[in-house]
Amino acid sequence: MDAGGSFTSSNKSQSRNPLQEQILHRRNSRENLDRFIPNRSAMDFDYAHYMLTEARKGKENPVASSPSKEAYRKQLAETFNMNRTRILAFKNKPPTPAESLFPEASSSVQQTKPTKPRRSIPQTSERTLDAPELVDDYYLNLLDWGSSNVLAIALGNTVYLWDATDSSTSELMTVDDDTGPVTSVSWAPDGRHIAVGLNNSEVQLWDTTSNRQLRTLRGGHGSRVGALDWNNHILTTGGMDGLIINNDVRIRSHIVETYRGHHQEVCGLKWSASGQQLASGGNDNLLHIWDRSVASSNSPTQWLHRLEDHTAAVKALAWCPFQSNLLASGGGGGDRCIKFWNTHTGACLNSVDTGSQVCSLLWNKNERELLSSHGFTQNQLTLWKYPSMVKMAELTGHTSRVLFMAQSPDGCTVASAAGDETLRFWNVFGTPEVAKPAPKANPEPFANLNRIR
């Protein structure tokens, strides 16, 4: 169980406008000077000791040194190669390349294996926006980035839309205090419609192009809806009542399936890319895998796998884009682990202790990398290399736990929202790959010859 947050906003948020960019004063790069540490492996400590003791005696007591001793010292220095002035060496000389017996063959091998340049990961956010009245609650999901490149964020009782193409901000909807605050937002796959979960157990569907409410889903949950995810026309909702409901938004009687397995609040929901498997995480420290084919053929209350390895709330869930049956999950403050699962067998493939509360997980769509956001003590974003789970970068800047992350449609930029009431954008996954032109169709055989009629 992880501590949630109060619905009351801080005093510092009342004088700030939503999604206004902060002007950050960056430090001069010349101020970030590192200490230069000499290479100890290249130092000659015996010679250094001699120069600091024996050799210095002759300079301090020139009368005591006779011509014979001076001649002996010079001969000794020449023999042991001690006619040097530098004691400390700051870098090793590069080793001389070994000559190959077949230079032409080795050069051709090197040309066929070009080394991929290492990607530069910016350590600071490229943009910071104010997010006043952002509810500091671990169990909610208040940020989502749609396929039309518009970011949706819930601040208190209001949902705002930030268009990434022109940085414009608009207000979508506001609910009253009896209905709110907003507890979850999720874009439909078309990037036009959005679902908004509320504290009073209702879910509203909106058309963002016309700023028009289409319908309200009622009667499914008995308390707030903190988790949402889409599977084509199916909107899956997770509530504080522990229920998971599949809603077909095309029909009047929208509840088509109900999954019962959690006995506390459902705080994480993610459908796989194929739409066949659903992962759900709850405040009861449980992770469930549901399969639509199993649910439709037997009972909708029966899970495919019930995974009990986490020791705190499971909110962070992310399906791997390059391996369909691989799921990453993150545990709360009492667990602090990222675990990897084979969802076909239910086996735990690996577990990594991150040292802090795991709030959100995102896979890189172009590289085998995983990004995690964390709470106490560093409130950082950590980029991991998969499957070695070596840390590639740690991105700091937030001063409170980084509760929510969302990924741009091109997969390169990540937006993070934290309890410090700021929204930051990170160019952590690099630049989008340039699409290769489609190969030209093979010409018809013998097209250059005249046809025989």
C-alpha cells in the first residue's frame, strides 16, 4: 500500500496559470567544471619517492655532495632512465597498433562493421510547464498523450489539452466539487475522443474537436475510477471498488464484461498491443493477467495469471513493443522493484531493486530501453538498458515524486508530471528514425526487348 495524496491544492498554485512555460536560468557550462584526476596506473611512485627524498638532499646540501657522488648519481639516473622532469602522468600513451599479417583483409572487415554512434541523452528537461492543482495521489492516472499529438492533463476538477505542434493550451471540461476531482484520463486510439474518470464513479466521453460531451458511463463502479485504458472500441475502467469493467462505447448497455480479482483499488491497467491480454495492478499488491479468449469462453471473473511477487501497490505497467508476451511492472514504496514477466507462462524473468517507489514505466519504441519514474528520495527518471538493466542515465529536476509519464506519438519525447506541480518534457529516447523509401518494384523481365506480336 502506498500513501496517496490529499485533494486540497497548495497555496503556491493559486497564483499560477495552467501549462505556462517556466523560464529557467541555466548555468553556464563553464561553471560545471569537474576535478581532473590523474591516472595512477601511469605514475612511477618509486621515482617520485626518490626525487622527494634522496635527490632533494643534494639540492638542499650542495656542499655535502662530492664530485664523485655527483658523477655516480648521473650515471645511476642515466642507467635507470630517471632523467625526467614529470612525475605525474595524466594519461597513458596509446598502445602501438599490432601490424596485421593481412592488412587488406582486416581493413575490409572493419569497413563491413561500422560502429553505431552513441546517442547523447540530455540531462535536463527541454521544457517545463506549470501544473497547478495537480493531485498528488499515487493511485490516479492524470496524464496521457494522444495519437494526434495533444497532451491531456487533469488539474483538480479541470482537464486541459496542450497541443504539442503549436504549444497552445485549451480547457476541455470542468466538473463541480461534488463530482470531482478528475481521477483519470485516457485518449482513444483515434486521438480525437477522450475518456475522463471522476471521483464520483462516473466516466465521461468527450469529443475534443468539438469540445462536446458525448455520453456518461454510469452504474459500473461504486467509487472513484482511477485507471482507464482503451482496446479499440472497448474502454476498460478500474475503480477503487476493485472491479475492472469492459465498456463497449458503441452500445447503450455499455457493460460487456466484469473482471473480479482485486480486493482493493485498481490503479494500473494496460492492454497488450494485440488486444488479447490485459494487465491489471492494484493496491492489494496483486498483478493479474486477463485473457479475452479465456474470459469469453469460460467466466469473465477468471484470470489467466495471478502474480503475487510484489510487496506493495502495483501501478506501473508497460508491455514490451518488441516482444509481445513481455510485461514490465513496478512496485510502490514498500517494494521498489521492476519485474519482468512472461505473460504466456506467468514466469517472473527478472527483478531489479530500484531503491525507490516506482510510479511509471515506458518502453523505448526504437531501442531496447526502459524508462522508469520514481519517488523518494531522488524523484528521478531512470533510463535502463534492457535486458542487462544497466543504468544509462538518471534525469533529475523534479522536487517531488514523478507520478505520471506519457510518450509522444513518435516515441521520442516523454512528458512527466510530479507532485511539485510541474510538467516537464524530456528528449530521452532520441530523434525519430527517418523512414526508408520503399524499394522500387522489380521491372518486368525482358522489358527492354521488343515484344513479339
